[in-house]
Amino acid sequence: MKLITVAGPPSAGKTSVIVKIIEALRREAKVGVVKFDCLSTQDQRLYESKDILVKTGLAGNLCPDHFFVSNIQDCVAWAQGRGLDMLISESAGLCNRCSPHIRGVYAVCVVDNLSGVYTPRKIGPMLKLADLVIITKGDVVSQAEREVFAFRVRQANPGAAIVHLNGITGQGAREVSRLFRCVEPVTGLAGLQLRFSMPAATCSYCLGQTRIGENYQMGNVRKMDLA
């Protein structure tokens, strides 16, 4: 079975992009989705309305990436048990430091043209270590803005393929589907490594502390240099 991880900032159009890609693939492959999110999500309804097999996991008060890495192996086993040819994992991607990509597993990052030309520089491993970067919402900006944004993406990740995809019309989805067809299958994730370490925060606030002040701060605490 093929596994593909999809990440990106909130509201970049990840779900719409995935739906269009699956529609381009479904005649040739049985594809399912695992959606990771924080507190709530309505995306499962959209997937189900398109007859796409989907499972949703909510991280609650945990970091979505830590929740992802603790559950993705079980999700792969679930997909294999249902005879899927391909499983697409969609992450929450909230802090731009997210790292939901695995070595040996095809990695995709979705970003949108409306987020600003400096956004690619601000995004961490989920963009810089992706194999494919999908740029959305190109229909609402000028050609010059599209080219500048793509150039910024290329600066942040020189080795990635870049595809413009319209989540409404599906333009560009067939090109991405051809890339997905060439992905190597995985038999399991045991022993594989993440492409980058997870965001680290083990402190008193992680354990439920709500009071402000140095007397209440313990563990992994980083202070700004205000001299």
C-alpha cells in the first residue's frame, strides 16, 4: 500500500486538494484518508459525501504532530486491513514548525498564494523537507504574484516539485495524481524515522499549569534576549 503525508497551514485548501486528487485516481486505485486535527473538524463530512473512506483523529490538548506520530502506524494497519491501495494522511499543521513527514514516505505540503510572499520562509520542515509542494488559490492573484510566490517556495525547498492546483475546479489534480502513481509502496512503518524532530515543549504549562511567573515555570523554558 502507498502512504502519502499531506501537511500545510490552516485554510490552505488541503482537504479540497486531496478530494480532487482522489477523484483523479479513483478509477485506478482504492484510496482512503486519515484526517488529524485538533479540537474539531467537519472535513469528514466532505470526504464521506464523495464516497471516500475516512477516519478522523482529534489531538485535543496534545500537539497534533505528537498525536500523529503516535497513531500513524495503527492507521496504516487499519488501511491495509481494508484493502486500500493508497492512504493519504492529512495533518492539522498549525504552528508552521510541524514535522509530519517520514523518511521513505512521499511528503506533500500545501500552501496558498494568499498567505503572503514571505510565508514560505516562515514555514519549517513540513515545507522545507517535502517532496512536492502544491500551491493553491492561484486563480485570485495575478500571474506575477503566482511567479513570485513560487520563486519563494523554490528558495525554501530547492529540491521539491511544485504544482499549482485549483481546489474548486480541480485543475492540476491529474498532474499530481501521476506523481502519486509513481510512489513506492510501504509494508509498515516500524523502524522508520521522521524527516525532522517534533516541536519540543516539556514544561510546567504542558502539565496543566496556568499561572504566569518564573516561580511557576519548570522544564524546557526558553527566554528572549531583551538586553
